Amino acid sequence: MEFTYQSTMQLPASYAVLSEDEMVYTVGGAFELNIDRAAVAQFVTNVISNSIRLAGQYTFQMAFDGLTNMRNDGLTIPGAVHHYWSNQTTVGKVGTVVGAACVGYAVYIQAVTLFNTFLSIYNDMRDIYNGTNTQTETATTANAALASA
């Protein structure tokens, strides 16, 4: 019985020799676990930030719905707030304050996002008005660097 790994390998007429690194991409290679600590920290930060923001949005919606229902029942808004706060236990009051902090954070994130969007639009319009385009300048610089090389 002849073992195939003991015979000479016959290659096709046209073939490309691949390095070990390229084989990883074509065949799959060995499994390596590369943990980027900065990426993990950023992921955890994003999860916490988005959880707080979503909790704030949920708390705001629940508070708004509760105040709307109390207003529809005939209470004034200050009367509804007083009724809600005075009937809370200590744990409920702490939860209300934590929820309000989440609402504040959600409002802050929305304000920052809105500000950055308007700033980006303003900068784009200013660049168009001044006749400068950073993408064109970058491409021109890159083409000049390639031509000189």
C-alpha cells in the first residue's frame, strides 16, 4: 500500500505559491485569539453608555405617560408630580432619582449628537463656500506622492 504523502507532489502547469500568511486567509489556517484590550474596553463602554441612554429614554417615556394619565384624570402637572412623589417609598424615590439621572444622560447624548451633526453640516457648507474640499485635497496629495515614488 502506497501512502500519498510519501510520493512526489504533482502540481498543475500554472499554480501560485502562497505564503503561510496567505494560506490563513484562503484555507482558514489555525485559530488564533487576539484580544485587543482597547477594543474590549470601548465595547464595554458602549454597552454601558447605550444601556444608560436606553434606560433614560424608557424612564422619560414612562414618566411622560404617567403625567399625561394623571393630567387626563383632572390633576394639574404640579399636583401630579406632588401626588407621585409623596406616595413613593424611600426605595422608589431613589429609583426616581436614578431614573432622572439616566434621563439627563440621554438628553445630554442627544444634545451632543445634534450639536456634532450641525457642526459637521456647517463645516461641509463652509468648505463648499470657500472652495476647498478635503477629500479632493487628500486625493491630490496622495496622487502626487504616488507619482513622485
